[in-house]
Amino acid sequence: MVVNAAAVSEPTAETADAVLDRWQRDPLALVQILRETQAATYWLPRSLLVHIAAALGLTVAHVEGVAGFYRFFHTSPVGCVRLLFSDNITDRMLGSEALLAQLCARLGVAPGEVDAQGRFSVDRCSCTGLCDQGPALLVNHHQVVTRLDGARVDALADCLLAGTPVEEWPDEWFRVVDGVQRADLLLTGLAADASSLPAVLARSPQALLDEVAQSGLRGRGGAGFPTERKWQACRDAPGPLRCVVCNADEGEPGTFKDRVLLASHADSVFDGMTVAARAVGAQQGFVYLRGEYRFLLPQLEQVLARRRVAGLLGRNAAGIAGFDFDIAIHLGAGAYVCGEESALIESLEGKRGTPRIRPPFPVQAGYLGRPTVVNNVETFCAVAHIARRGGAWWAGIGTAQSTGTKIHSVSGDCARPGLYEYPLGTTIAQILDECGAPQAQAVQVGGPSGACIPASEFGRAIAFEDVPSAGAFMVFDRSRDLFEVARHFARFFAHESCGLCTPCRVGTELVVRRLDKLAHARGAGHASAFDIERLHDLDTVLHSGTHCGLGASACNPLRDTMRHFGAAYAQRSTAAQFQPDIDLDAELSSARRVTRRTDAGAHLHTDTPT
Amino acid sequence: MSAVDPSFELDGQRVPLQPGDTILAAAARAGLDIPYLCWSAEVSASASCRLCTVLADGRPVAACVTPAVAGQKVECRSASLDVQRLRLLQMLFVEGNHFCPGCEKSGNCVLQVQAERAGMTDLHFETLNPERPVDASHPDVLFEPNRCILCQLCVRASDEIDDKQVFAIGGHGIATRLLIDSPSGRLGDSALSVGDRAAHICPVGALLPKRVGFAVPIGQRRFDTEDTRG
């Protein structure tokens, strides 16, 4: 057994120096510097943060604030091998909690703890975007292990206990498949005879904007903002420098379409970014790749390198004189809120991913104050097609208000999970039929921040004018308890709240505690109608003004399930009247012990039946 | 002022506008009160407390950072917004340990006076009972994190007025907390001096200059009313 001493002793500053030098001691790269340093040092002790702060000319408190914001940064010791079980509801439905317990038992550690020799630590993390091939786990915030089962967990424990390096684990464990079940135009890819990017970009920026306007394309990240209006606003904003950012922070639980687009259609995504850059006049491009997709980085860098060699990026990109545009990849570090475009830009600038005050909007003042377009991976992919086949062609697909196709990440209780691409306007019933889910009682469309659609509404269509979707489609059959689904999502939002605004910071925590009381998982009291009333209160507060969309949508699962599955709440709130979290009589036990009294008079008698 | 001068309507009252005005700034100039905790004219806004949430043409926005728009109808005093403010205040009270009778900020505390004005008589939610160690290491300033409402006024004052960056925000979610820039993380080892604006801008009793507690008698404190003046 080889124990790596680096994990149990404090890492030295030299490791950070190499990383700092590679990033030219640029404070804007702080998140990348922390990430790369930690990859070598396993965790980030305060002494290292002090060193990095000094090297970057930042205060220690600032660096500590950034390190403490991202879930993938460790400011207390962890093991040489860090395993994070994906904790989406779909992973749980596939048995992830039992597998986590099995692994912990084999390794002799508790979740969230490191073993005595500093060899490994095991914990949970938010959805890793592998719901169709889960349960999954992240290794060292780098590789992913898919399709966990009892045998794989046992073999994994063997490797960990034997000290087998991750590079020597079986390749099969790391296999990630695209899982395309129904391809339409995006997942089919560009036609072999599609015009080249230089031919596309030879048109004027205005012609490109007009084409996107005609297509009626709306953003695929969830908000559905018209793409052309965003681009036009960026183009019209004053300033010499502009940026185009691809939002690949696919953090919405149950969504994994962008992973496949990046894995198999990266050229289309980069084509779309380049078209956007040409249209708005941008010089700088970023892909904000979520930390969970670190395993995609080498191949994405390869594609970018190939495109540079081909002249599609760099000075006079695509052969257009004066069009200088290149793309860099920035890795996230486990923070769902960074999917919000202004939080994403803060993170790109090396800061805590707190959503900005708007206005100004990113199209007016984004990265470093420059007008910045942020679009979803799928949006850029659509642009690559629209720029070639025309806006009218795209507008002819889908419905009048929701043009084109949409990719759905289907997971949960169905026979054939994976990706399904349909024209917008397709009914939920049709998708359920094709993925094999005859027993479905509800579908969470668009992830936890989307909508929980009960069976009575399966005839509704996925479209901006009916049920909008950011791409998740989680199926729950009749064996599932929708209360527990909502409680799981509540934990997710409380875990991911950035902590800036009062209603989200405090409200999401209060929702978790109240639902835990209903589940009898916290406190002594049984729930009553009083607790249901408090949940309605919290739902109202969070829907009435939070700083960003995370807080505003945090109670969507609660609201939807209380409305459609009220019985699940009613059966958990049957106490005749309010019962406190603490057991008042139990609180007196130490006083009884001291006074050696056991008589009835030494007990509290309440009228509350238990 | 002529009728064509730009203005918006706040709870039915006409509020004149100047270029660059937020809803809160314009209302304050007109002598109309929109409740807030985390805003100060001295520093940039954090928009964190959300107490100043108003409905601008029906949309909930933070008045402290939302540009005022001519012709807009803004609602601040309504039954539902009154309840919303009360709930936000109650959330702040249960998040920390705000025990007014034992706090020397009592009578000068913005959280306390806003709660009183909102008619708050109970906590409504269960208390979270945090256990955050008090930092009394600084010779002249006490830091009592259990009273911190994360308004960021000290963060901004130290950065924008004192040019020191003594404070920062750390953690996330319910574990969000105020960080102090010093090798030890304690206030006594930081660059803060009692003459700094950051040492006095705290709206609650989280950052307090030492040796002046209870110096102002009840009846003469900032928010004393006829009731407390006697």
C-alpha cells in the first residue's frame, strides 16, 4: 500500500508557482489557478491561498472567498483520490445511495470524510449530466465512472484499497456514450455537402444577423430570449472589444444534451460561436465548460487546435481580413448558479459566481465590461445550421412561436433513456411513448427549475408558448413519491444558492427544514396543516423577488407537487396541531437525572398527541 | 417643475426623475420612504437584503438598483408587499441571533427599526441558531458575526471609502459569511482601524466600536420614538 504523503501533509507553494507561472500570474485566472493547483495538491490549505493571493496581488480574503464558493474546491483535507457520487434524483432512483453506502462500508469511511491514511474520500455532488448511464461518479473532478452497480463498486473498492492508480482502472468504467435515441437535424449533424465556414462568413455581419432574425431562433438555455435581439444589442453597444461566450455549464439536473453536442458536434458549436463573433464584431471567445465535464477538455482543445491550423480561428479567421477571433476554454468548479449568464461572467473573471446586478446586461457590459453575448451550446449548434440553410428553413420547423428542433435529455423511469430531438411543439405524451414510459405519473420538464407535469397534462406540447424546456425530461412512474422528488430538489437549490440575497439564502434552507419535518427526517415534531401553510408562505416569498432566477425557480418543484400531488403532503401532515421541532419533555431529562425524579410531576404533559 | 418633466408614480404619488436615478434614489429625494437595510448613498449597492423590493409595472424589482423609468407605476405599500417585507425581516431574524434586549445597537439598529415599522411581533419561521464565534481580537472594534445580515456595507466601505479591502464574502448558501482579510482571518490582525468608515457603517450590531456601548441613553437613540423617549 502506497500512501501519498502529499495528501496528509500540507502541500508546498512550489506546486502553485508552476501553475501561477503558466497563467502569467493573472488574477482573472484565479478559478483556473485554484483548479489546476488543487489537481496536484488535492486540497487548498490556507497557507496556499495566502501564497496565491500574494502572487496575484489579491487579498487573502478575496481568494478565500472564491475558494469557498465553488463546491469542487476543498479548504480542508481530502483524500488522494476524491470520489463524488452524482446525486441527481435519477441517480438515486437507480440506487446511488445504496452504492455509496456499499463503497463507504468497504473503504471504512463515512460520506464527506477522508480515511485516516489520507488515501481517499467519498462524497456526493450535484448532477453530473450522465443520467442516462448512471449512477455515475466523478473521480478527482476529472474522470467519470458510469453505470455503477454492486459489482463495479466492489471492484472500485478493490482498486482503491490496493492503491491502483486511476489510469490503471478498467477503460470500460470510464465509457461515456452519446445515447442518441432520436436524432433530428442537430444530432444528425451538418450535411457532408454543407457549405464551408469561410463561405458562410463571407457574407456581411448584417446578413448573418438577418438570417438569425428570420429563423426566429430563441435561446436554448431556458430563458428563451430571441437570439438575434441579443446579438443586435451586443453589436449596438459602444466599445471596441466584444466577447462571445458559449455557456457549457450544463448544471440543470437531468440535462445532458450539451455533453453530447460537445462530444460529437464540437465543430458545429464552434462554427456557431464564430458566426456570432462575426455578426456582433467580437474578438474573444470563451467556452465555459462545467467542471463535471472536465473529461471532455482534451478533445475540445484538440478540435480548437485543428481549427487554428485550418485558419478558422486566429488572425484573419476563416480568411476574412480583419476578423480576428479565437476561443479559450474556461473550466467551472462545481457551481450551478454559474449557468446564469452574469454569474458565469463573474466566474470567467476569476471571482465568486454571484449573479450581477442588471442592468447593465452582459450584452451592454459583460466580460471585463465588454459587450458580451452568452448563448447555450445548443443555440450555437442551431446557428451553425441556420447560417448554412437559412433562417426561413429553420422557421419552417416547429411552431410559429417556437421554431426549430429541441433536444430532450430523457432519463428516469423509461425503457430507453437518452437523447431525443424533436421539432418544438411535440407533445410530452409522444416523447413518453417513444422512450417507453407507459407507467409515468409525472415528468419534470426543464429540470428542477422547470415544471412538474402530471399525467393529466401529458397532452401539452414542449414549446415556449406551452411548456418551455431547457432540455431535461425526467420521468417518474407510479412507484415514485413526488414529495420525495420535491424534497430532493429543495436540497439541491439550498446547496446551490449563492447566498447573496435574503429570500434565496434563507428561504431555500427553511424549505429544506420544513420538508424534512414532513418527512420526519429532522426534529421531533410531526407535521400539521401549520407546516403546509408555512411552505406556501415560503413559496410566495421566493416567487416575489429574488436576485436571480435560481431563487425565483427554487420553489417550482414544491409549488407544482403541492398542487398536483397534494395527497403526498396531506398524508405527512396529519398532526392535529403544530408540534415543535424539539421534544420539550426530552429536554427535561437532564434535570430529572440531577433531581433523581421519575414521577409524573417531573414530566411535561402536553395535549399534543404524538 | 412643469408637467412634462419626467416622473414616475409611487403608490399613486408623482415622483420627479433625474437622469441615472434608481427608484430608491428618486423616492428618497422626494421624501418618500422605501424600506431598505443594505443600501447606502456612500457606497455601491449589493442588492442583497431585498427589503426594498417594489412592483415596477407589476414586476418585482429591487428599488435600490433598478433604474427609474418615466411613466412607470411603482407599488411599494400594498398588503402583499407589506407581508413580503415582514417575511424577509423574519428570515433575517431567524438566520442569525438577534436578541435586541441584550444588544448595544438597540435603538440605533436598522434591522430592529424596520422590523418594528413592519409590525413584526414574532419570528414566523423556526430559528436556525447559528454558532459563530465572536471575534473580539481587535483593540477597538468588536465583530459579532451572529448579528451579521450580509448586507456587504462594510465590504464596500472598506474597499471604496477606506481603500483597504478588509472584508470579503465567503462560503455559499446558508453558510455564507463575512471574511476578514488578515493572515489569521481575525479582525485584530487586519488593517482595520476604528477611524475607518467600515468600522461604523454596519446597520446592525455585527461590527461595533468598543467602549462606547450603551453610551446614549434610552430616549435619545437614533430610532427612539415618542414611546421610548417618555
